[in-house]
Amino acid sequence: MNQVFLDAALEAGDAIMTVYENGIEVSYKDDASPVTVADEKAEEIILCHLNKAFPDIPVVAEESVAAGRVPDISGSSFFLVDPLDGTKEFINKREDFTVNIALIEDGAPVAGIVYAPAKGVAYRTTQGGAEKLDVSDGKVAGSAAIACRTKGKELVAVASRSHNSPETEAFMQEIGVTDFTSVGSSLKFCIVAEGLADVYPRFGRTMEWDTAAGDAVLRAAGGMTYRTDNAIFVYGKINQDSDSDFANPFFVGWGSKTDLN
């Protein structure tokens, strides 16, 4: 499965970069969020890879859901795909956009890849943990195992560049954050997974395809994601009274499971 995820992400990344380098035309979905042809091309590529390799596992993909194509996920396993997370970063010619593919089993993200094609870096789960890949010309040029760090005296947070909120600021102050970095897209999970930060609080609306791949990498690296009531964050949230299918509550991703406050 890891190889299928990698092949799909790299090919999707190539398609995204072609658009990135040759002009970006933006349109808007019904919820007023931006979408580009890069989102659509990348999703088509990823779906092709997943459907060919795993025809019996349903795929919940952002643009497909926006078009009304929502599969039955009543079984224990399904894929979550965000073909281009950080569309605003992409449109503004920043590099913090990612391709995201994850496998969910019994509500937990058990495998995933986050690929940032403009940065030439990917993060993914492995058999025994997580790793960071250096990517050059669409091919893996090197890899290294990564792991979350143990919280020290100074607490470093990573927060959203485009979607920070007063609640996030208040939480960081409450837990004693001494420094924080602003980054776009699912790379925030990966920075914690790599041991460069301790916590990623998100007090703003996200969808499951935004978070699943990065969350999978974080958990594989030794971290955990929790809701604000300290319950473990789960996936496959449908028929919700308070929000739409696959919408996430606020959450906090910790670099060490023992760091839960």
C-alpha cells in the first residue's frame, strides 16, 4: 500500500506543479472555497491509482464529495484523499501545499502520505514508524526515519498560516507555548512528527480529508491527536447533528502521547 500511495502522490504532484508553473485559474465551490484545475487533475490521478490497486476499498475524496459523489463507508476501511491541501497557499504561489492520501481503519488513520511537491519533500507512514522523503524531479532521492520529540521546558507550537484564530492563540498561551511557527496545509502535523515542534492546536473548521494523512504520520511517529475534550480524534464522522458529514471538531495534535494536558 505504501508504494501505491507514493506513486499516486508523486504523479499527482507532477500534475499540480505543471499548473503551478504555467498559470493558475481559480473558481469557487458552493461553500465559497477556492478550487483549481490542479485539484481536479490530482484527484483524478489518485483515484485511478487507488481504484486499480484496491477496488473494494471506498474512497472519500474532497472534489468528489463536493460534486455529490459520496461512497458508502459502512465497512471498517476507507481512504481519505485531499488532492491539494492548502489551495490558498497554492494560489498565492507559496510552497506549503500538499497531496494527502490516508487509509482509515475502524476510525483511525493507520497509513498515509503527505507530499509537498514545491518543497520536494514527503512524509509517510512505514511498517514500523514514519519517515521523511527527499524528492527530486518527481523521484525519491533519499529518506530518513522521523519521530516526535519528548516535550522539554520550552513548548513550541505550529499553527495555521491562513486560518489562525483567537481560540488558538488563547490555547497556546494557556499551555505555555514559548514559540510558534505558522505553516500552511497538513505540513503542520508533519513538523510535529519530525520533532521540530511539540503541539499543533486547531480551533477552526477542517474536514477529515484535510487532516487524515498528516494525522497518520503524526501517530506513526509517536504522537496523537485529541479532541478538545481529550477524547482520541476519530474518522468516518457521518450523520452528525452539529455539522456536515466528515467535518472535524476542534483538535490538538501532540508530539508525545504523554503530553496531553
